[in-house]
Amino acid sequence: MFESEFLTSTEHSKDAYRRIIARAAEVVYESFPDQPYSGKSPAALAEAVSTDFLPNREGSWEQITETLRTVVSDSVVVSNACTAAHLHCPPLLAALAAEVVISALNQSMDSFDQAPIATVVEQKMLRGLCTEAGLPAAAAGTFTTGGSQSNYMGLLLARDAFLQRHWNWSAQTSGLPPEARQMSILCSDAAHFTVEKSASQLGLGTDAVVRIDVDPHFRLKPSSLRSKIEALKTQGFLPMAVVATAGTTDFGSIDPLPEIAALAHEANAWLHVDAAYGGALLFSPQHRSRLGGIENADSVAIDFHKLFWQPISCSAFLVRDARHFDAIKLYADYLNPEFHEGEGIPNLVTTSLLTSRRFDALKLWISFQALGREKLAAMIDRTIMLANHAAAVIRASRDLELVCEPQLSTVVFRYIPSRPESNTDRINTEIRQNLFHRGAAVIGHTRVRGRQCLKLTCMNPGTTEADMEKLVELIRSQGRVCDELKANP
Ligand SMILES: *Cc1c(COP(=O)(O)O)cnc(C)c1O
């Protein structure tokens, strides 16, 4: 017989469960490193976890605790003020508590009989999000694993709607027609790489993606979009979708949504707004107006595991007209038989790419309850202020060059070595690498117009102005060290 304490079954598993959770929380806090990262290399990490991964016999709690300690102490500390590389947030405690409940209940969102109240909660949360984005009553959505999956879904529904409208063609039953080679997707030079990834997975190929020029703030230039659409048409191509970005990953730039919406509409193309990052501004009264025009989107991606401090994953895909989900709907006798629809039973498998799926809506709901919109807005606004502060410090430093004014909570810049013969690209690459290997800071990097740059992504509203200044100072001193090493190897 199995001992019941292995499963969440009866009253007497409650104490075991409580102990396990409390222990796990203790291990996390006890072993949290002081620095952002231990700095270990892949080889050193492989050495640190060289025990048997699939043991025959159970281990003691001491051994398990030791394993957890190892994992915690060699993880990147997302809450450290010197961790500022990616859109990678420290999670809210309220969301962590909700995660415990989500996992304990283990509802699965694919069918109503596996997730009754969870289905209703998710639908209500999605309705609220659609309203917040200004989408009409016919809109709907689904929770996804992230912006990548949401962008894929937007382009999938766009593709299927386009095929249906142009050639009365069902991709679901017939795959792609030969004419699919003519279909184009337009997005800016600063749009996320998952536009190409989606195009390749959708059978259109990365060649279907046409990149449009950006202005000096890395926002799509509507005049270039207009001329590109015209040029494509004269070459026999068909603009299927335009992807506007509300918060590019590197710069936080928000494309001019109203102008793009008008051009997409005129071209009869689907408008997908990738608001994976900037979608958070829906909840900031101070910055909400910058998303004006999002209400014209055919579909929208918003991540909550970025500027909403949710543990990964928590993300939503919204579509203007729920009927577009019909393009991907299939029935399975064991799960969502067609007759359930007649009976009004919602089986959310029909609106998702996934089958088994987590109840991520709960942690978002609980987070809103725990903090309220006002506190969440203050946190969002604070990260934007921190980026502006970092930019001001960078602008005032002679050995640093600001590449673009912050548009959201990222700052892109370069270290400029004092010796004119130094290789600036190489030194900027080395600054980031050395800080990471020393475990002193985890900062970002990117290439801008062919030049190697550094990037700070401010995701922690608890970071102070002084912390930001120290981080910039750390980067400058690492820059001088890298430059010296090159001068006197
Ligand atoms: C982060 C991001 C994505 C990808 O989202 P994931 O949640 O990592 O899958 C897509 N687009 C933009 C603009 C992003 O910033």
C-alpha cells in the first residue's frame, strides 16, 4: 500500500503538506545567495549536480534539502538589485501563495469536468482583460505560456482567417494552398523574433516576414509601412497580418498603434499587437494613454510574468472576435464532445493550443486582490522611473553612451573605452561576461545597428536610485578593467 502522506488525499496529509511547504520556503530563504549569481560555468554546475538523477530508493529529507540548497544557491537571484538583464521579474508573494493552491488543486483547464470553478474564473478574468484593452463584447481569450505562444496564436488565427476569406480555404482540414507563398507578415525591425519563429512554424516560412524601418526611438514608421504594403501588392504579395509591438523587448518602444491600425485596416490585414511587455501599461493611469489604439487590434498578447510580477508562466492571448477560435476547434469524444456545446458546458480546450493546462488565472486574480490596481500601477510606474534614473546617470558619464531614451523600463547603452584604438564592441561583450562570471551583476546585451550594446531591464520596484547608481558604477569599473587588460595583456 502507498502511504497516504505521499499524496494530497486526506486530513492526515495536511500536516505533512504544511511541513513540506514551510521547509521549502525556509530552504529558499536560507540559501539565497547575497550576489546575483554564483558565477559558475556550465561545467562547474554539472559537477555540482553529479548525483544519481533517477535513484531506486527514497532519499532522506536531509538529502533532499541539500539538493534544494544546491539549486537555490546556483540560481540567478531575480530579486537582486544587480539582476537586470531580461524581462525576468521577482515574483509577488501573493502569486507564490496562489501557486501553492493552483498546484494543490491541480485543476486542468482543458475540460469543465477537470476545472469547474477554474473555468469560470479564467473566463471572467479574460473578460476583464478584454474590457481593459477596449475590445468589444464579442472578444475572448485564453491563458498561454507566454508572449511567444500568444504571438503564434495571433498569427495562426490571422493565417486561417485570411485563407478562409481569400480562397474559401480551411487550413485545418487541407493544410496550406500553393498560394500561401504570397502571404506576408509585416512588423518593425525591433519586433520580437517570435514573429519569424511563428511564420516558420505556420508553414509560411521566415521569408514571409517583412521588416519595416523604425524611427530613432525604435518605433515602426507608418510611412514605411504604407510604402511597403504598396510595394508588396505590386509584386503580387498579399499582406496577411501586421504585428505592432507595444513595448519592444530591447527598447520598450511602443509602435504608433492608431496609424498602424488604420493602415492594416485599409490593407485588409489582421492587426496583432504584441503587448507582451507594454501591456502592463493598461493598468497604469499615468501611462495608459500610450496604448491608445490597442482597442483596434484583432488580437493582443500580454505577459503577466514580466511587468506584472507573476511566476512563470502567466500570459494571455486576446482575440477581437471569439469566432476566430473556431478555426482551431476540434472535438474529442473523451474530453469535449460536441453535444456539450448544446448544453452550454465550456470546455476551454477549444481555445488553446494545449490540452492539459494550468490554472494560471488564479494567481493573477489573487495578485490583483492582494495589491489592488493602485499598488500595481505604482510598481509599474516605479520601474519606469528607475530606468529614467539609470539613463540620467549614464548620460552624465563620459565613458558611457546612451543609445536611446528609455521608452519603458529598459536602458540600452554602451561603454566607450578611453583608448581610441580599443575594440568597443569586444569590450562591451566582455563587460557583461565578466560581471556574470564574477557573479557581480547579471545585465543584458543586444546589438543595435551593428554595434554591441549593454542593456539594463528594470523589473524590481524595490530597487533604489542608489542601487541603480552602484550598478552603473560597477559596469564602468568593469569597463576600465577590460580596457586595461587589452592595453596590458
Ligand atoms: C518577452 C516577449 C515575448 C516573448 O514572450 P515569452 O513570454 O517569453 O514567451 C514576445 N514579445 C515581446 C515584445 C516580448 O518582450
